[in-house]
Amino acid sequence: MSPEGLGDRGTAMWEALTSDRDFDAAWGVLAEEACRIADRLDKMHALLRGDIAEWARIEDDYSGGGRRAVIELVFDDALAEARQQANALRQIVTTLKVGVAGEKKAKELSALDQLAAKRRDRRATPAG
């Protein structure tokens, strides 16, 4: 089960990172943060493409008089922030030792099982 609040990309990344891996709490925290950064990068990509105009929008009646106040959080330099987030993600992924060369749960036989299999193979093959 993925951590609460992840978006589509973050959830997919969490599943890919954790589906067949044993990990401790520290690794899990870093993995979760990597997934949140992946979600942030998607949002920044949408900002840069012009698909959205603001990062967050809060509307509320602060005056009590029926007038709605709108507060918008806008990134003035989204490209620089996206680069920083991508770099942070790269560093976390390196720390987690995941990616093409990532270590996963051992799916092969243990050393003892490998020796037993070799012994069976030798006995099954006729000598000579």
C-alpha cells in the first residue's frame, strides 16, 4: 500500500520501488520522499507547459462579509525549481541504490540450494 497523498506518478513509483524489496524505515522514508518529488515534478511540468497557472489556490471568506479572498501561490522560476527537484530526486535514488542496477530480493537459490542442485545434476548425468 502506498503512502497517503501520493499522486499517480508517485504511487506508480512507490509500487515499482517496494513491490519486491525488503527495506528498513529509513529507506522507506527516502523512497516516499522520492515519490513525492516525482509528483512535484509532474506539477512543475504542467506549470512550464502552461497547463496550469498556479501551484496552489486557496479561496475562503476571510472578511466575513461574503467577499471571497483568493490566494494564489505562483512559482516565478519554475524551471530552476524543477531542476533542483530533479537533482534532489537523482540524489535520493542514488542513495536508495535503485534503478537499473538496483538490488532486489534474491529470487535465486541460496548457496546451499545451489550446491544441492549441482549434486542432483551430477548424479542424474551418466558418467563417461
